[in-house]
Amino acid sequence: MTEAEDKKENAARAALVDIVNQIKSDPAVQAYEEGGGSFDNAAFIKLLDQCFSVLDPDNNGISRAELVAALGMANRFSKDEFVMIALTAKYFSLIANMSDDQAGEETVITLKDKAMLAQLLREHDLNLAELHLWCFTRDGKVRAFEPGMGPPPLTHDSAS
């Protein structure tokens, strides 16, 4: 990555952190994470599929800068699309790291990342918040991007 690209990536990273801190309190985002809303994994996957090319106009993966731009144009999207974009922004690092398809740091969400995420969300009874905990916990130690995250969710017992 060139110095200019590195500066642009760092600026986009900082802007996305600021925006995510603002949208954490969005009732629709909270409802998804708590499992109480009508917006679920199936809706998230469907909307991410439908909006991927809009969020990735240069066809090289969804970058932080592209998410910042999309979040700045909320009126261009439906409420559910905006929630999907907000969740994608909040869990950018999780989604971008679904597949090891980039050399070095994963800086964009690729089609392969999206496909791996969709498969995990369809096959497991976890939402993005729970998947984040599950993916970034190892050896009993939380290795999360956000401070204060607790242990991973308990496995679901199908016998109960």
C-alpha cells in the first residue's frame, strides 16, 4: 500500500469508527443484535446481496470509505438497507476477514467474504454480534476489536 493509500485507509477507518459509535444506539441495529426485531440474518444477507454492487461501485470490494459514503447518503436507501449498511460498517473487520483472500491486512469486503458470511449466518444460530464474539475468542481469551466484549455465546443444546 502506498503512503497516500495508507493515509486514505486510516482516514476512512477513523471516520467509520466515529459513525459506528453514532449508529450503535439506532433502535433497528439494537433490535437485530438482541434478536427482537423483524430484521434478521435472512434480511441482512438478502439486502447485502442486492446492494453489494451499489456499495462497491468500482467492483474491487466494499471499502471503509465506500461504507462511509453510503452512510452519508442515508436518504438514498430504504430503512432496512440503511440498517444492513450500518451493521456492515459496525462489523466491517469481521466480514472482511471471513476469507483470507487479500495479501496483508483485509481492507475490503469481497464477494468471497460475503459468501462465507452468508454461509455461516445460514448454518449457525448466531447473529453478527454473536459471530463476532465466536470468531474473535480463542483459548478462553477474547481477541475482539472492541474493548469490553465478554465470552463467546454458549453452544445451543438441541436436546433442550
